[in-house]
Amino acid sequence: MTSVPSETFSVADAVERVAPSVAGVRARRLGTSSAFCWRPGVLVTAASAVGHADRVQVVLADGSAVAGSVRGIDPGTDLAVVSAEGDWPVVERRLDPPARVGDFVFAVGRDAAGMVHASFGRIGAVAGGWRSWRGASLDRYVRLDGGLYPGHMGAPVCDAQGQVLGLASAALARHHGIVVPAATIDKVVDALLAHGRVRRGHLGIAAQSVPLSPAMRTAADVDSDTGLLVAGVGEGSAAARAGMLVGDVLVSVGGRPVSSIEALRDLLTGDQIGSRLRVVLLRGGARQELSVEVDEKRWQGRC
């Protein structure tokens, strides 16, 4: 646990600082989870807390509820945006310095009766950019050690001064909680308010990394020692329309090498949707080039 001088630190004071920004969110058949004010009139919560609901009940401090409109969800980052009328103060965010292993943190939730609850833990692991099993990128991997109480899904995770590090999610990893970082929340909120979803590019292929032999590298005229073997092509997909075939080995897309699924996904950002990218591949050991128009991804799975 990070040491904090006792005269400058009070858990109760820190919780009290954050609590006015926290609401409960009640969706049909999903119980009550937590949310917090990210921008005026805009609450963020966990996508897994609202499911496919268009409307939710937002629980206030006195236990009463107001109607909330779900502006958009992003299952990949487990984030949802809810608009509601209320006077919640916007949370104070901590972007720098980043969380460190061993930092003391707490989550603040609000239950169906409007009561504030707090749970405490520590940061168990941190790393750089991370991709969830649902295929979305987070700015940092931040593992939360210490169980999340029921209702704390979607709650703000705060440091000892009451600054918000991110959002508590139990849906992005199987055996522990994840803190969705504040930087990721900001970008996803922008996208959800603008489009109702996070737009990601999509070629419609299943692929796996394969080593490139010296002969293959010479034929493709690339320096990379790894490519992507196309194992499946979706019917009617961008890849199918471009003429891509099972057995092709992709070596570059849009002028950038693709040595892994992650590298390809990182290339297929929302601003690439509708644009045409040059694909260099090997087919039967010979170099070929295709032009593919990037589709918008509508489901989990293929790239």
C-alpha cells in the first residue's frame, strides 16, 4: 500500500469528496449498478450494467430516481454513457502520474436506496496499452486487486485524494477487476455521444500469425519476419469483395506491416472506415497487391 501521511489523508474525506458525483443505475432484470458524472449531464457506467436497454432509472442520493437515456454502449471497453437531469458535480480525474502497483484505491457506489458504499483495494498490476478479450484497446492495463462489491460495477475507482483513475469493470477479465483508464473513458465518451457507438474498421477475416521464410520475405519485399495467414473470409465482407482468399499471407496493410492480429486491429481505426487501403500479400509464394475498402465492424470476432 502506498504510504500517505496521516495528517493529510482520511479515507472518509476522500469518499465524501467523490460521493456527490456518484449515482445508481437500475436497468430491467440487471439490478442496480453504479455510475458517475463525467461531464455535465453525462454519466458513465459499465456497458454490462445496462445491457441493451435504451432507458434506465438513475438513483439519486435520497433514493428517488429519474429517467436516464442510454446514449451509447461499447462492449469492447465495457463503457456506456447515460444522459440524465441532475446536479451531479463532474469528478476530478487523475491522468498523471499514472497508477502504480501497490497504490491504495477505492471504489464508490450507490445502491438502489441511494446509499453510498465504498470498497477498498490496491492496484495489483499495470502495463502499457492493452486489448481486452472483447477486442477493444485500453490506454493502460490496470488490474484491481480486492473484490468489487455487488453494485460497484461501473463505479469510479479513486486514489487516496479522491481523484478518479477510471471505472471499475468486472467484464473485461475473468478472474479480477479491471480499471478502465480515464484517458480511455474520455475517447469512448466522445465517440458514444457523437455516434452512439465506437466505430472500428473491419476487413472480415480470421487470421493467425505465421513466420515468413527468407524466400517469402524476398518475394514480398519486406523486412518483417512474420505475416498473417488468412484462415477465413466472411461472405460479402470487405476482404471478400477485394478478392482475398483463404491461404493468403498478409504482409502489409495501408503501407504498414501486419505481424499480428493486434497490429491489424490497431490499423483499422474508425477514421479508416470507407477508405481504401493497399494490401500486400503472398499467394502461392508470389507477391500480389489488392485494394480493400474498410467496412465498419458490427460484431465481435473477425478482424
